[in-house]
Amino acid sequence: DHLNMVERYIPYVQANFVWGLDQDAGDEPFTLTRGFLDRAPAAFPSHNLFTAYGDSAPLSVRLGLEGRLLNVPFPLQDTSSIHNVRLRNYSAAEFYGRMAGLARHCYSPAAVLRRFDRNPHRWSSAARWMNVARSIGESWRGPYYARMKRLFESDEEMQRFASGSGG
């Protein structure tokens, strides 16, 4: 299997995911990602939320013309904690709920142990321990995204922010 070959020869693999893109819809992107990570448990998952930086980039210009840029001051734009693009196929509450579930799956103790065990580079390898440390460092995501989901469901100011009408 190709994934096992990668794990055998490369001591540290990071898989980067960008969430909230226009082609993302429903549960399929999340289900497929869980499946990939289950089949390649040594790969460390890095999750980024769709964020448009700068107002002169072609994508930012298009999103601005479509009225889809949300008011997040540039110094506060952070791809790990808040999106600044009005999502096409998810409400903010639905999106953060799905992200919470995915984060719980990716950084659960069982997933951390699978990453540790599946890395074939023995105990002396820093890569195994780096995966553990990074997973612990990412464990905030599940509770944070769950809190964001609750806020987008219940807080009127957050709902106005997500709709692009203020906040």
C-alpha cells in the first residue's frame, strides 16, 4: 500500500486541509478526511479555515465583489480559529459543529496513539514524539469549535457577523 510506503521512508508527514471552500458541501469532505486519516494514521493533520488575506489578491477581490468577506481585522485573521469568508454551503453553526467533530476525531487519545504506533521510526525518532506533542497542542480545537458552534447558534451578534451584516 502506498501510504505504508510513505510512512516507512518519511519519518514525519503533515497533511494540510483547508476547510470551508466553495466546493465543500455536506458531510462528505469530513467523512473522506476521517477515512484518509484512518488509512494513514501516521500523517499529522493540520486544519486551516478558509481565509482571504489582503484586498488585492484576485480571490479576495472576487469574494469582496460577491459580498462574502467578513469583517475580521487583519491582525486578528487566523486560519485556525475563525474564517473571514461567508461560507457558501454551510451555516457558521453547522460548519463549526462539523469541525468540532473532526477535531475530536483527529486529536483524540486513540488517534494520537495510532499516530505514535504507526510511525515505524523507533523510540529514538523525534517524529513520534513530535506527533504526540503537536496533538496535545491541537487538543483545544474540538472544544473551541464546539463553543463557536454554540455561539453561532445562540448569539445574535455572532449570527450577524456570520451573515456579513455586522457584528
